[in-house]
Amino acid sequence: MGNVAKPSSNKTTGAASLELRHLQTFQVVAATKNFNRAAAQLGYSQSSVTTHIQQLENVLGLPLFQRERFSKTVVLTEFGRRTVKNSERLLALAAEVQASAQAYAE
């Protein structure tokens, strides 16, 4: 199997938090299984997608993908598969909060 990225621990600062855009990027990478395709779909550079995923992995403290050495595709780890479901719920809830705020403001 390929190398599994080991995110650096962020426990010393305690300042890191989940960012919705990182979860959105994660969702697209998980669906496409490819950082370049995800970047094209999102309108980001490939390096931005990589940075989003690395930052998300650092916040969570676990790798989301197994990266095959000479392959352009990535495979979700077990934790990554669970995170797909959880991030879908978080993003849906965030959209609900935004819609509620808009409705309230009108």
C-alpha cells in the first residue's frame, strides 16, 4: 500500500479550527480521488487544494487520504471515509444556518 501522510500535531497552539472551505475542498477531492481534478472543479490551484487538505489533516490530527507514490489518485483512509459523512452533515448545517439568517434578515 502507499505511504500514509502523517500530519503534524497541532496540540501545542490549540488555535486551529475547522474551516468550511477546507471541508468543501475535502468533499471534492474525496469525490474525484484526484487533487488536480478537484482543483479544476473548484477553480483553485492544485497547491491550494493540497494546502487545504494538509491544514484539515493537521486540525483533525489524522490522515484523510492514502497517497500512492507514483499514482495521481488518492484513496480515503478509514477515518477519511467517516469524515466524508460527517463533513456532509456539517456543510448541510452551515447552509441551513446561512439560509435561516437570510430569511430572518428579509
